[in-house]
Amino acid sequence: MVDSKFQRRTMFHAAAFMAGSTFAARSPAELAQQATPSVIREQKIASVKTFLLRHRLERPFGVSVSVPLDTTREALLVRIKTDSGLVGWGETSPINGTRATIDSQLGPNLIGQNPIEHRRLWRSMWGANFGNALAVGAVDIALNDLRGKILNVSVAELFGGRLRDRVPVYASGMNYLDGKEPEDHFPEEAAAFARQGFRAMKMRLGRYAVSREKKIAAAVRAAVGPDVMLMVDGNAGYTMESAVRMGHVLKDLDFEMFEEPMPQSPKYAAYEELRRRLPLSLAAGEAVDSRASAKELIDRRVMDIIQPDVSLCGGIGEALFIAEMAALSGIRCFPHCWGSDILIAATVHLVSLLPDPHWGYPTDTPLLELDQSENPWRNGLAKGTFPLEDGMIRVPTGPGLGIEVDEDTVRKYAV
């Protein structure tokens, strides 16, 4: 049976054509509803603009290696506009000259191009910047948001259709705070997450000795009980021996995974040995900057769970490629996500596309990381937010990312 919604859309397009409606007479909102072949052909990129957002934190915070603790938070946004007024948004981290790469190279090269020709544009972006995956990632998210709006489909539909309508999430919090000891606030914060409905959560460890922090981990487990999935991000704060000792503590407390306890650079050195010696799953790979670097790590078996970030590895399609490649080696994927509503939306779509690792009952469904630290651009930058429902977030179904960015908020924080 032909879908009635599809029939109605087809009839509407035919009626519009018969009535002699013109491309110039239609508003951007109407364009998003009438993705006729002629409209698709006529779309051209008119501008590419970056926005550096900065927020001064009310209380400095950080991870194990944040010395001193962070006092500000930043994000780099990209807005791509077509000559018809349609807009796509992307995001990445404002490091490694990424803004200059977009402003001086990628952006100018996109002007006049048709955003629907995504595969050609994506390939050309890699060639123009000597592998700045952060720049490509931000622009890729914006292009996918834009072409989804042109075609009137969600990002998940652009990549073949979501496998689930809701994605399970974990609260990413329990950072080190200025003026507070982790023993005092980690258990309280974990209990608060559980009351909010989170069924999984991640804490930071590695700033202090194993003898001290094993008591903190035990207190967090006691605060949430046995049924909440717990994870630790070591943030490169451990040596091989201390990571292994902490790993055994976490295993005894029934933690699910230990994320990047040793330094990432160079190329996750010695992680093969760390994975062999750890008694629980080792997560790594948030620093992968392409499918090529991810393949090297997968071939070396440096992790049990890979964590590509769509804003850091080259975009949504690249992260999906990495996840599928990892699955061939029996490696799970929990994508890294630490940003605004734009990055959250892009990652929600990615997680909706990832299959469960086996054909049985889904006990290892991919999880979305949902940062809970001080962040004015989470549930504040986009007019469509992501409410937690029974430990899950519903996948947006609107065109593109499915969110509407509040440009007043962008201007408020832009520097």
C-alpha cells in the first residue's frame, strides 16, 4: 500500500505545478514543505558564517587533568544559508585553527554550490584543509541539516532511516568543582540524576590517588543502587599500573566501562596492553579524526567501545562509517557528545541509526552521552529541546536536525 502521506505530498506538488507557482514566490517555510526537483536544483549556498560562543562559568569545573579548572566554556557554531533563505547549523570545538579553516577555506569554497550535492562537497572539504576534521565535522552537520530541510526529511532519514524512535541516554557529569570535594558532591549528584530518570551515568576520576577515589566510586554506587549503569571517564589521569588497579576497583563495583584512563597521544599508545589487563570494558576513540585513524585503532584492538564524535571526526556520515566498521570487529559504539543542542541533535540522529550489536533482545543498545555540567546552550540554544522520558530522548522527526536554533541566543553569547 502506498503511504497516504506520500500520496498527499505528491498530489500537492502536482497541484502547485499545475497552478504555475514559481520558485521565487515561495517562502523558505514553503520550500521546506515543497521539495520538488526544480527547487532542489535551484538551491545555492549564499553564505557560511561562524560564531564563537563563550560563557563564563558560575563555578569553575573540570576533569582529572584540568589544571587549573576551567572558568569559561566555548563552542564554535556554523550557519549555512541558501539564496532562498533556508538555514543549516553545525557545531564543533573552537581549537586547532578550526574557525579560520572554515572562514578562509571551506566556507568560500561552498559559496554558489548546491547543498544537495553532499557527497561531492564532503570530499572536496577534506582535500582543501589537510585533514582538519573539526572544521569538516561542523560544516558537515550544517550541510546535513540544510539538505534535510530542502528535502523535507530528517537527518536520520537522509542516512537510511532510524532504527529506533527513542535513544537511551546517560548523564555525563560528576566533574571536579572549585571549592567542593568530590566525596561531598559526587554521590549527591548521582542520586539527583537517578531521581531525574537517568538509568545510566558517568563520573570523572583520576585527579587523586586510587586509594581515595575508590571510596568515591563506592559512595556513588551506594547512592544509586545496583540497577543504574555506572561508567568512569579517566580523562588521561592514570598510568598503566594505576589504571589497572582502578579498573579492578570498578569491576568489583559493577561499573560498565572505563573511558580513556591513559593519554590519547600519541595514537593511544599502549592501549592494547591496557585493554588486555583491564577486567572491564575499555572505551576510547573520541579523538579519532577520520575513518582511517579509527581503522588503525580498531585493527590494533585498543578498545572494547569506540567513541567517535560527529563534530570531531568529520561529520555524521563519517561517524556512522566508523561505528559500522567497528561493529565488524565486535566493538560497540557509544558516541562522544559534549556540546550544545546542535551537537546533541546530530548525535541523537546518529545513535538512532546504530544497530544493536546482535539479533536477540537488545541488552547493549548504543547510548547517547548527555552532558549535565554548566551549559547555557543545552535546552537553551534550540527552541525544540530534548526532554528525558523514562531514561530516553525522542529522536526529532522534523526536517534536518529537527530543531530551531534561537539566533538571539547565538548573538547573546557570540564573541
